[in-house]
Amino acid sequence: MKTKTVITLAKRHLRALIGHSFDVLELTKPVSPDAAVNLARIISKLSPMVGNLIEFNVCEYLNDQKEFAKLGRWHRQDPGFPDTIFVGNVLPIPGFEVKAWFPLATEITARFKDSQNNFLDDRTQVAMLAWLPEFLIFGKPTILDIVIVSGHSVAKARDDHYHNPPDYLVLEPGDTTTRTSNLQQTNTNGYKFQGTPDEFKTAQSIVKKWGKLEYSPTVEYQAKLRTLMSKFPYRLDTNYAKMDRIVHAEIEAFKNRVYEKNFQGRTIGSWNRLLSKGNDDEVRHELEVLFNITESNQPVIE
């Protein structure tokens, strides 16, 4: 079986997860309206752990599919990229980078920093799974929607979006193949210009000589960018490569689709606005009525 066929089968099975609830964790119903408000305010803090559990269970889910049994097994790499690969009688090795998104958070905080050089044969896909508890703030994690896109397309969209010398530089990690596996680097980084206005004009005059400013991960083009780094002050951008900021067309469409999806009486976008910006009285009333949460829910302590 070819790599593309394995990826196509895996995509089909992953899309079948929409509407599926993972039995990895279950939040109990709040015992009072005030408890519901408090849970709504802090539930996003739970999302990293639940996201990791979902990513792990995606690997197990794929291994339950009979089409893959005779060829090998899906394997979770932790750490490693991509985080799920197919180990068996298929080359080049296909894989998925799985990103879980909790859409009540302020933005998609997952990052994608791997170099375009890692996706030359397009064997790696990015699968983003949007999830919420089945009753908005309690219950089991439920998959709302899924988008699966080429890893190379994500890396290219990121680089094209950020690349703007001399103001902003995207730098490749360089060749680290001679190092042991735990010391090899595959991530790009973003750097913002920090010099004076006069220094910026000088940097602009250097860049003007380059001609067409099209990002490239090649050694030759990276050498030009590093020349700027050596001559002028730059700072590392700690917000670089967040999935919500790279302007990838399919991811943007997915995000809008999720926000417009109806869930427990409102669109998810509406729930996001209410829970992040609404006052406590508004949130308390909505949750109390929707889920019949009253003071009588509280357990009796003898």
C-alpha cells in the first residue's frame, strides 16, 4: 500500500470522529449556578491536558481500524514530529501532527514551527480537532469538527505571512543532522527588528538589492537573512507561528465553520463571546436555565 493511500484512509477514519465523545475524562455537572459560572471561567485551563489526551487517543483509534493491521501500527512520538506516524511496510513514513482546539479559548494557541524542509514529499498532514465538553462546560470531550491539511501548506502559509525583511525575519534552524536525535533541530523562529529608524533605513537599502522578496528555506537565502541578524538588533518573537495567526485559507474556513456551528442552543462563537466577555449574572442565567442548574443540585453533606 502506498503512503498516499494510507493517508487517505486515515483521513477518512479521522473525519468519522466528528460527533464522537472520548471516554478519557468527564466533568460532573456543576452543583449550583455560582459553581457553573466559576467552571465556565476556568475550563479553558483544562484544555491543554484534555487536548493531549485526545491526541493520544487519536493514535489508538487509528490502530483500531482493520485496514492498517497487516501493514503496521500507528505510533505516538512524544517528543517528536509528527506526533503520530505509521510504522510498518510503507515508505516514506506517513504521519499526522494532531492539534486539539478548544474553541471557547481566546484563540487557537497551538503552534506550528517545523521547517518547510521537513515536508518535501508531503507525507505529513496536520489534523486539527475542535472539541468541547458534551454539555458545554461539563460531560465528556466531544469532537465538533475536524480539518486535515497538508503540513507543507501550513508551513508555507506561515512563512509567507511572517516573512517581511528587514522588519521581520523567519530563520531556519540550520543543518543539525550530524547531531544525536535528541539535539537535532527542525523548528523555524521569527525575529522582529529592534533597531533605530536610521538603522532600519540602512537595512532596507540592503534588502532592496536582493530583488524579489519571496521566502525560501534554502541555505543561500537564509544566509542573506542571517546577514541582517548579524548587523542589526532583533528580538525573538514569542508569539510566532500560532495557528490562529498564519492566515491559512483552509484553517480559517474551519475556524469560521466551528464558530458558526450551533451547540447547546447557541452558536459556538456566541458562547465564546458570552463566556469570555459577559458578566457573571448573564453567564449564570444562561447556564442555569439551559442545564437546569439550581441550588438544589448541591449534594447533601451529613
